[in-house]
Amino acid sequence: MDRAPGLSVRLKLTLSYAGFLMLAGALLLAVVWYFLLRYVPSGPLVGYSLRVPSRYDLLRAFAPKAAAAMAFLLVFGLVGGWILAGGMLSPLTRITDATRLAANGSLSHRIRLPGRQDEFRELADAFDTMLAQLEAHAAEQQRFAANASHELRTPLAITQTLLDVARNDPNRDTGELVALLHAVNTRAINLTEALLLLSRADQRSFTREHVDLSLMAEEATETLLPLAEKRGVTIKTSGDMAPTIGSHALLQQLTTNLVHNAIVHNLPEQGTVWVTTSVHPGSVVLTVENTGEKLSPHLVSTLVEPFQRGTRRIRTDHAGVGLGLAIVKSITQAHDGALTLTPCPAGGLRVTVQLPAASPRGGQVP
């Protein structure tokens, strides 16, 4: 932002200190004049052999000393104010330097202002917290961009290979080639749509309305029932109405992703998925739990990262694009909720999504 040049804060404080001292000195002199010199006669006393100084004599003797005192107060106020202002504003210099470094792209710098708590240190601590969050977000975005580029490059490379094969072998049956190209193209479209959905959730660019998580759980279960039957997985749903406020499309995607993930990453045969909803004071909870292999806490902590698919990067017909739980995390955060992943002792994963409950009037419960 372009601004007109002006005085520095340090100079303003210096002038303020000096002005205050000058005003205090002037008031002191006025008090001396009012309460002392007014009682002195304006002329010489007649009839006394001893000469008594008049008001003029006292004023002539007092004025130079008063002027010297005011000059001293002015110099003392300017010098002392400049030093005091510099000491008080030195934290702002460190904050300004850190701001410039951050503006140039260096987010690793921290102010770490020492001393007891005051307004400047509170500002410095808040700035350090902001820098830490920005650094973590930037690192996450870099990892996401790198992974997204890798994932998008794979179907494009496969498409290029298939096209080269078709060009080098014109007599080859095109039916199989078209089928492969269709599958690769579908995967690229699904990945692109998932990336757009993730970006939409991160930007919170959606309309909020009254929704019920229990109805969404039933709809997701009915939609994915053929996939569950094909993989030999049983889905069990239970729970109460769970009203909340948010995007119907995004929350439906969240529920569908959780159920789909629980079906795909399950036991090869006779697996089970439990989908439950519950209501708590001020919040509603959606829980999706499944059977499966045992997961370590460290592995579970990485599952919400983009393009992570369990213990390995599998590519089956229903493996997805590796953004399922990442989208769930982003949608949950966009709705001011909390996502919790817990490995089950016997194997499998329990995912809990806690969202603010809706009030009877349609707003969120405070």
C-alpha cells in the first residue's frame, strides 16, 4: 500500500515526551508566578530605609533562570525521550525484520522476544504462532503439489505409452486399447475431481444448510452396498438423528469416502463395517469402524496425508486416488469439526468425525 511520508513513531514519542516536559515546566513557572510574585509590590516601597526588591526586579532576576531551565528541560526531554522511545520500540524493530523475512519467503525465522508479558511480546508471540502455522501449511502444500504431480503424471504416461503402441502397430486390435485408455482416462478424471473437491473444501466456498448425518450414512450405505457384497463385507448401521449445519454435498462426500474406505481396506472375506451416529452436548458424531489388518499408531497418523493408501500404494479397481481421508480431513476442518483416527486392537480402523450440532432453529449450538 502506497502511503504519504510521515514522522516515525520514535520521533513522535520523543516530541511527545519533550512537549510534556515543557508543558510541565511552564505550569510550574506559572504556579510560581501566581502564588509568589503576585504578592510582591509592583514598585519600590516608600518610607523604608532598607530597599525591598520590586516585582520587576524579581522578574528580571527570575526570567533568565526560568528560560535556562526551560531550555534544559527541552534538551533533556528530547534526548531522554529519544533514548526511552528507542528502548520501548526496539521489539517493533525485531518484529518488522521478521515480517520482511516472511514477505521474502523465509517462514522458518522466529522472533522469540524475551522478557515478561506485555503488548509487544504478545504481538511477537502471535506472529511466531502465525509463522509456524504458515510454515506447516506451506510444507503441506508443497508435499501435496509434489504428490499430485506424481499421481497425474502416471495416467498421462500410461496414455502416452498406449498411443505409441497404437501408432507403431496399426494392425493391433483397437478394442483392448480403447478399453485401457478409457480406464486410464477415468482415473485421471476422478483424480482431477478429487483435487477440485479438496480445493473447494479448503477454501470453504460452499453454502451451509441443515443436514442430518444419519440420513447421509444410510444413503452412503445403500450406494456402496453392491461393492460391499462383491467384496464379502457386511455393513451395519445404527444411531440417532445427527443434525448439523454445513454443505450437503461435501458432508455426503465425507460420509461416502469413509464408508468406501472401510469397505476397500477390510478383510479379504467376511469383513464388517459399522456405521453409527450419535448426539452429544453441542456436537454430533459419525463413527465408521471396520475390520482388517492391525495398524500401527504411526501408520494411522499418516493416513490423512494425500495419496496414502494403507500399508502400500495399491492400485486395484476400487483403490481410489489416495485422497479419500485427505478430503475427509479437509471437509471436517471446513465445518469446524474434529477428525480422529484410532487403530482397533483386533485390527481395522475406527474413524470418528465430530461436528457442531444444529440448534432447533437451524443454527449451530454454541
